[in-house]
Amino acid sequence: MTDPNTPANAPALDAETLAEIEAAMDDLSEAGAAAPKKAIRGPREVRGGREHRTGTVVSVGSDVFVEFGPKELGVVEMTQWKEGQDKPKVGDQLEVVVQRFNPTESLFICLLPGAVQKADWEMLEIGQLVEARVTAVNKGGLELEVANHRAFMPASQVDINRIPDLSVFIGEKLTCQIQKLDKRGGGNIVLSRRDILQAERAKAAETLKSALKEGDTIEGTVRKIMDFGAFVDLGGVDGLIHLNDLTHDRVNHGAKSVAKFVSEGQKVSVQILKIDWDNNRISLGMKQLQADPFAAAREEIVEGATLTGKITNITEFGAFVEIAPGVEGLVHISEIDFKRINKVEDAVQKGEFVQVKVLKIDPDSRKISLSIKQTKERPADQAGPRDGAGGGGGGKGRGRGGKGGDRDDRDPAEILKETPQLRRMREQAKLREKQDAARKSGGGLGQTGSLGLGLGDLKL
């Protein structure tokens, strides 16, 4: 078979010559296989497109020299170690990242693992950490410049949390990781910093697990507001401030109500209430670090006291009145006025200042019962509860609250202690007494009916 690479005018080789050439080539192959290859000195590993090597520190000065093997030295600038970070000592084993080889000085120029490498277009690789400058913002994310080439970072890769306004990054230099790289033409570079931040957060979380304790006070940043409270970043892990632990004031369910007390990005001091590392849950509280207004106001707020307060909320069953800063009590609808009212709004309005009487204080549940009507004089034409349940036998039309009725001058608080069943039994006893009196007096149909009862005795 003719070799296609052989020139057309080359002399033809006989079979014997070809056999000798093939035998010689076989000998060379066997000799090459038998010859020992030059071993790579020092342990080395390629991760993320970068060569990691471990060597022994042989000199420490303005630079740190690392020996990987005989006649193989690397150098790391001392500026790679941040302030407060332990400096290496002669004899230590040190892992470094080889950036390039300087043949003039026969030195490997190295960096510490995780250090940002100065961007060089020819050396860019996927997975490499580089420093890029933000030049602009577009609809999808950030525009950056790296190695004099344009790069792009999607909005979802800028941070762990959503950033509403990306323009705050313009002009900033960010440590990024190359996700995609296309060197054809002008180049196409896609960067990310989300993974870098997650790795830093995970490292910080491990440190916090051994440092945080229940009862500690720590500063954090409000990360997200929810209907049931606010999540706070403690520097690597999140904790939840439930709306019940947000403030001593009443907080309704809903993000808008929570946002009245905290805002996203706000620095807050919180107390650690409970830690559950198995479920990655940390309960936090803000009101625990605040003075308790309920306890502070107990000297002025006593049962029977008359106070002035502001109506803060109105419900179907009554109105909440703030009688001291952060202290509210409830005026039940039955305690708003002596006359019957169908809607609370018909008698009082939100924001109105009213006088109230303290009926009851429950320190355990922190509930205070108030009354508005008991701060006023009872109208002459208004009877108390169940007043005038009917007159004596033979009375003409003497009804509820009519003349001759049995006026109940007891304190309303005592009346409220009675059960409905007890009140019904009392009314039935009064009715029987009147029936007996009517029969004894011979009362007939002519005056009060066959039973001798007044119209006021009928229970509708």
C-alpha cells in the first residue's frame, strides 16, 4: 500500500528495505517504553482549572518561599495573608495555587487557595476566581469588565438574596467565579458570586454553631419580612422573630403590620430564645430587650381606676383602648353604653379619646377589661340589667323598668358574675310570687288577665 504522504517522484523501496525500517521503529518504541519517565516532583492537583501544590516553607520574609522538591521553589507574597491571620513559619506545610512559572528566576509564582487571581485573558478558565469591576446594569443583571473584556452576571447570581436595586454595585469591584467562557471573537464571559457567598456563609455557620447560645444578645440584619414575622441574618444563619416576639405592642398578622416595626436591611439587636440545630431553626426576640410597659404601668393601672385612653382598634365585640404606652385594654360592646348598641362604630370611633374604668386585670394573660359606661351617670330612664322585671299583681302595663319595678342597684361587676341560668331562676321565682299574690287578691281577667300579671311580666 502506497503512503499518501510519499512524494510522487520518490524512489520505490523494496520489500526487504521496508521490513528493516519497520523493525527499527519497533525497537525505538520498545526502548522508549522501557526508559523511565521523569517523575513530577511534589504533590500536585488540578482543581477548578488551577494547579494546587503543597510544599515546605523554607524562608519567611517580605515573601514566603516554598520548596516542592529539589530545585523547585515557589514564592508567595506576604500580602496574601490578611491582618490578624496566622503567618506561616519555616518548616510548615503550605498548600498554594500555582499561577505561572518565571523561567528567569526559576520560580513558581503562587497564590494562597481562594485568593483572587489577576485576570489575564490568556489564562482565564472556567471555575477561576477573578476580580471584576461593575460597569453598568441591564434588565437581566450586571455588566462587568474582566481582563479588558465585557462580562455578564445574571441577577440571580449577584447575591444569595434578591437585590431590588442592582445599581448600588456600579463601580464596585466584586470577587467572582467564571461560569462560562467563550474565547472566540470578542469573547463571552458569564460570572457568578452566589456560590462564593454561599461557601462563606456555610463556613460562618459552622463557627456560629459552637458560639451561639440561648439567652445571648446578638446583632443581625433583617433579611426578609413575612406575614408571621421577620427573618434575621445573624452572619451565616437565619433566625426568625415571630410577630409575638417583635414588640410589646399589638401586631396583627400580615407583612404590612410587621413592616411597621422593622424593615429589610435594618440592623437590629435580638435575643436568642431557642436553638434547634437539627431542624436549623433559631427563634429570636426583640421585645425581650425592651422595657415591659405592662409591668411599668401596673402602679397606675389598678382595678377600679378611671383613666383616659385612645381607641386603637375596633372589632365586632368591642374596642381596644390604649391606656398607657404599649398597654391596651378591651371595652366589651356591652360596656360601651347603657343603651343597647348594634355596632361599636355607632358609639365610638378609632382614634377617639375616651374615659374608661378598669374592671379587671389578668397579669398572667396580660388582659385588661375596661368600661366606658361606668364612668358616666346612669340615665334616669335607664334601668340596670333585668331592672323592673314587672310590677306587683294587678299593675297596669308595668313592664321592664316601669314604675314600681324592683330596681337593681348592685354594682355591674357583681351582676356580670351571675350566670344566665341563675338569672333565669331568679326571674322565675319572682314570677311565681306575683302569680301567688294575684290569686290571693282575687285578681281576675278584668285588670291583668287570667293570671293577674302585668304586661311587663311577659318574657318575649
